[in-house]
Amino acid sequence: MKKSKRTKKSNSWKIKQHRDQFVKKSKTLGYRSRASFKLIDLNKKFRFIKKNTNLLDLGSSPGGWAQVARKMIISGKILSVDTKFMKPIKDIHFLNCDIFDPKTEEKISRFFPRQLDVIISDMAADTTGSKSLDSIRTNQLCSKVLELSSNLLKSDGVVVSKLFMGEDFIEVKNLAKSLFKEVNFFKPDSSRNESKETYLHCKILKL
């Protein structure tokens, strides 16, 4: 019975992928993920990536956001970080490590001698089958991104991070407002309608 339900769910996902316009566009344009269009939408809305931006890409695998950032950034540096392997992208340095490991922040700081302009994160926790638990775990990742941002960003820096609309949404929102002067939320057109995800955009650290 359980196997049958999993099979139906898998088949439904495959059909959805086949019909998804952003999946088709990502293949046409050579992007590794449909998520690439989320970063494109976010940057159209907030215009935080410049040609000289020094950018940290957290939870980068498979590399869809890194590909978009690389097209926009000419003279800045890009560092991608993930616990999962990411195939190389020209001019992008990759660290295979965990953001909860204290040594990771040290490695990031060594790569960027000066503080960062932008931190982006499309991280989501691995699904467990419980939407409530998945939301909590993903929002814990977002909270960690905010914590790192307060240490690594320039005073006028920007952080963009995925989070889920769930029971702990307000806690993450309050954390963001305690750290940044400007806090906004935005759901890109490329986000699926049924998804609870939204994106946090924060700018200018409170000193």
C-alpha cells in the first residue's frame, strides 16, 4: 500500500515536471535547475546583484543560482557552499561543507578578505513527509543564514533566503527585523503555487 502511494506520488511529480514551463526553459537555456528563475525574479524585484558584487551562495547544489550569479557578476568573487556535491562552474569556487560547522565561517572569511556584499540561500531541509517538520527545519536553516549574515556582510549588505510559511515564520521574521533595517518578503512567479516557500530580502545591518 505504501509503495503504491509512493509510486503515484512519483508519477504525479514526473507529470508536473514535464508540464512545467520553467523546467522546459531551464533545459533550453542550459540552467541546472528551474530554481534559476527564482533568483532572476528576485534580482529583478530588488536589484541586489551588481557586476562587482562579492557573493556567497549557500546551499548551492546543483548550481542553478550560481549560474545566474556568474552571468551577472563580472569583477566580483563568488563562493558556493553545500554539503552536497556541485559540478564545477567556471570562475566559481566551491566548498563542500556544512554551515553549522564553525570552521565553515572561517573558510568563508578567508576567501573574502573584506566583508561580503550579498549572501543568497535557496536551502531547504530534506523532506520527511511531515510538512510542519519540513517547514521548521527549513526555517532553522534560514535563521542560521541570518546569523552568518550578521557576521559576514558589509553594513549595507543584502541577504536573500528561502523560508516557509509555517508556525515559526514569525520567529524568523522577528529575527530578521532585529538584525536588519529593511526586511521584505517576495514569492517569485517561478515558485510553484502549491509551495509554502517565500523569500526573505534583508538590507542594511543594524549597527
